[in-house]
Amino acid sequence: HSYLQSLEKALEDGELDFFIQPQISSENRHVAGGELLIRWIPPKGEMIQPSQFVDYLEHGEFGKTFLNWSINRSAEILVRLKEELGDFVPISLNVASSYFSEELLVQPLVKCMSNYDIPFENLEIEITERVLAENPKEVMRTLSHLREKGFPAAIDDFGTGYSSLSYLRKFPLDRLKIDRVFVTNLAENEEDRLIAVAIASLAHVLGLEIVAEGVETNTQGSFLKNIGCEYFQGYLTGKPMSVDDFISFYRQNE
Ligand code: G
Ligand code: G
Ligand code: MN
Ligand code: NA
């Protein structure tokens, strides 16, 4: 019995589900949305973090099955948020490079969101900077299709992936997520502060909004707000939590 088989069974048995990590507006601290992060919750025992199985989500047949499940589950979550909170709350979905195509990603997204009657602007697609650098042509095509349809796109883990600036300028993106390696030591490390400032000005020149990841303290938060980061995502704003907990969290922060 391989790990992959256990994972396939876990998906069938409903043991995989999304948690949501809130993103707040740096301006008024309201919940602006959240990132979907997958969790394996076995009926007995500890929750399993995605680092244990993320490779399987990003390759082969299971990756395809998982992506289709993810799209459908995102739609169900959006509908649930609307029912509970009175309106859609935008969420973001991580998509692996192997599936970043019009056929595997954009068409199923359009079909599913249309079936559920969800305006496409409510589901943002996150792609890591690494992927963008690896396969710029295909990524560019897929991003253009997403933009055409009205799905927002974000570049994730920014600062860790060596993307060329000439490419970055041409990609139809909406938001840039500063990787948490530049956020963690902001208070102590002058070099990290300078890098954060440089990334923020680059993002704004490119017309991208900024999400700072891994924000844990108010000191980091005020620095990031001052350099123009529009959104925070990190333990300061909330850990990844179940959809039920996210709904309560949202209500408390209204
Ligand atoms: O909390 P955290 O351990 O959730 O997530 C670790 C990493 O796993 C994330 O940075 C992300 O890259 C990846 N990840 C989490 N959820 C998903 C998902 O639904 N799909 C894909 N492809 N990757 C995910
Ligand atoms: O998609 P991405 O690789 O950015 O996923 C975010 C990862 O970072 C998840 O594993 C999540 O649990 C983790 N994370 C989110 N907020 C914080 C934080 O404030 N501090 C730390 N150390 N990790 C965080
Ligand atoms: Mn992400
Ligand atoms: Na990230």
C-alpha cells in the first residue's frame, strides 16, 4: 500500500479539506479574503501538513484529480461563505505548474464557477514565482486566458524564484505575495527592510497590489503598511483555520 494510494483513498473518503488563512486589509484591518490551504485530517490521529504530500498534488494523474476536486471545493466554499456572510468573500487557490494550462485549469474553472453562479472575480489563482520563471510562455498564455475570463492571479513566494523583470512586466497579474523570508526578520535586519522596500516599489511600478506573508507582529505590520503593502497574511491576522472557524472569525472582525 503506497502513500499515493492512501492519499487517493483519503480524498475519496473526504479526509482532505481546505483550511483558510485570513488576509486582512492593512488600512482598516477588515478581513479582505483568504488563502485555501489543503489539510489531511484522518479520523484518528494528527492532522497531516501539506509538506508531507504536496509532491503528489503537483504530479501525474492524482494531481489532475486533486485539481478538479480543488476547483469544485473552492466553489462550494464560496457558496457557503455567501450563504453565511451575505456576500462572496474572495479566496485564493494554489495551482501547481503542471496544470497551468487553458485546458486543465481555465476551462474547468469557467465551467464550475458558471454552474454555481459565482462571479469569477472571487477566485484568485496563485502561482509561485519559481513556476513563472521555469515555463514563462505557457504561464503567460494561461494567465492571459484567466485575465480574459476575469479570474484574478497572484504571484506567490515572491523574491525566492529568480523571475526575470522583463517577463514579470508582461504577465497579467493582480497581486504579488512577498515571501515570508523577507518578513520574518524585518525588525532586526536592515537588509531585509531594504529588500522589502525594493519589492514593494517594484510591485507598485508594475501595478500590482501587495500581500505580505508570514506577518506575525505589529512591528512588522506597521513597517509593511508604511511601505504600501495593502494586505497582510500571517499568524498576526490568523492561522490557517477550518471554514467554520473562518466564518466566525469574519463575523468578529466585521
Ligand atoms: O500551511 P502550509 O503548510 O499550508 O502550506 C505549505 C505549502 O503547501 C503552501 O505554501 C503551498 O505551496 C502548498 N499548498 C497548500 N495547499 C495547496 C493546494 O491546495 N494546492 C497546491 N498545489 N499546493 C498547496
Ligand atoms: O502558499 P504558501 O507557500 O505561501 O503557504 C503559506 C505557508 O506559510 C503555509 O504553510 C502557512 O501555514 C505558513 N504560514 C502562514 N502564516 C505564517 C506565519 O505568520 N508564520 C509562519 N512561520 N508561517 C506561516
Ligand atoms: Mn500560496
Ligand atoms: Na507563499
